[in-house]
Amino acid sequence: MPAWSGVRQFTVVDRRNEAANIDSFFLKPVDGGEVQGYLPGQYLRFRVKPASEPKPGIATYSLSDRPGLDHYRITIKRLPGGRFSGHFHEAVHAGTVLDVAAPNGVFFLDAAETAPVVLISAGVGLTPLVSMRNALTAAGTGRECWFLHSARSAAEHAFRGERPEGVETRVFYSNPGVGDTGFDVRGRLTPAAAEAVLPAGLYESAIFYICGPVEFLCDHYQALRARGVSKERARYEFFGTTVALD
Ligand SMILES: Cc1cc2nc3c(=O)[nH]c(=O)nc-3n(C[C@H](O)[C@H](O)[C@H](O)COP(=O)(O)OP(=O)(O)OC[C@H]3O[C@@H](n4cnc5c(N)ncnc54)[C@H](O)[C@@H]3O)c2cc1C
């Protein structure tokens, strides 16, 4: 059941730079009503009209923080030549009113499950996984959680420095800048690199959530399947045209 039907208006109450070309937008309902809950990992859809476009279109962005706050947060990477991401970065500021459809999506953390969770992301693909991670830490259930994230360098790493207690965080920089700190592994987060840091037993028991560029996603999904992880335990989301992996 969606939290509301059709479109509801939200005001951008704040905007924050998180990394190079990556900004967060904080939203509150114009009507001052409740900020409805959602399942960590779900996304919002926006009806927006970039100046470059003849008519409005629908843009999809994951909720990037946990449910239960007095606002929604989305975090957008500006793509070169990107219509919607360019529109948000150019034309959406504190005070902008946006048309928003209710939270939706089937890629979410299920609080009824108790198995360990392994979150694997690259680039801006971390957004739904940060929501899941923050929901888990806020719940304080002690559920085992691993957070593996890959960025090129500190400059491109959103939410850098966030290492919540109780979460096994491993940050990979493929091309660290001079003086970059706060990362654990120099190199790409390949399936082999993940295997080198994860306890082997997790492949028998954990639920894996993967989000990132399509090649990254396919590599990790296929490696998990080859290690005997069931489809049910290898969950993924791609930020583009739907991909269906077997
Ligand atoms: C479930 C879901 C959740 C998402 N969550 C997030 C999120 O949390 N954060 C986030 O940043 N994004 C997220 N996305 C992605 C987001 O919805 C947009 O797809 C993204 O912002 C790019 O849209 P755009 O309009 O800026 O780019 P587009 O205009 O669609 O272009 C994308 C890229 O393709 C290039 N391109 C476009 N047209 C052509 C062409 N004809 N020939 C060659 N190249 C072309 C552009 O230059 C650009 O680099 C999510 C997507 C989904 C489906």
C-alpha cells in the first residue's frame, strides 16, 4: 500500500555536498504533515521538468537515509549531460517545491529476517545500502552487518568517514588521491577482493545486497551464485534500465 496516492509536494529544506558531483537533498512535506515511513532501500519518484526538456519526466532516486526521521534524504550524482541529475544540481535548491510519488521498490531490507547482511556498493550505488545500514544500526538488534564500498578516491566518496559502530566497514579506493586516508584497501572491489575480507561462513548464511554500475553488479552477482549463494540471498538493484540476472 503506497504511503499516498499520486503526487505529494515536498519542499527542499536543505542541500549538502557529499563528494565531487554528489549532493544530498533534504525534503519535508509542504503540507506540514507526516513524513511517512518506508522500507530501507526503497526509492522516491519525482515528476520534474528540466529546462532542456519539452515536457516533464519521471526521475527515480533512492532514499539515502533510514526511515523514521522528520525528512527524506536523496543523494544524486550529476552525470555529464544527464537530464534529471543535471536539473537537480542546477535548478533544485533550498525552497524548491517538488512533486513526489510515494516510496516504492522491492529492493529493501526486511526487518523480519535475522541472517547476517552484506552490503556491497560502488559509486553512488551506496545510497539504498546506506539507508539499510543506518536502519540496522538505529534498530540496535545486533544483526551482523558488513558494508563494503568502492570509490575512486576520497574526493568521490560520499558519506566518507561514516563508520557506525556495530558495522564491519571496508572501504576500497581504486585510485586514491595523494594524502587520502580513511580507506581500508587500495584497489577495486572485485568479487575476489570481497572474498578476501569476508569471513567464508557468510557465503553460507548472509543475505547480500548489491548496487552499483552494471558490470560491477553482474560480476558480484555471478560470483555469489558460483559460490552457491541462492538467488533469494543475492539481491541487487541497478540504477538504470532493468537488468535481470540469472
Ligand atoms: C531504482 C533506482 C534508484 C536510483 N537511485 C539513484 C540515486 O540514489 N542516486 C543517483 O544519483 N541516481 C540514482 N538512480 C539513477 C537516476 O534515476 C538517473 O538514471 C540518473 O540520475 C541519470 O539520469 P539523467 O537524466 O541525469 O541522465 P540521462 O539524461 O538519462 O543520461 C544518462 C547518461 O547517458 C548519457 N546519454 C544520454 N543520452 C545519450 C545518448 N543519446 N547517447 C549517448 N549518451 C547519452 C548522458 O550523457 C549521461 O551520462 C536511480 C535509478 C533507479 C532506477
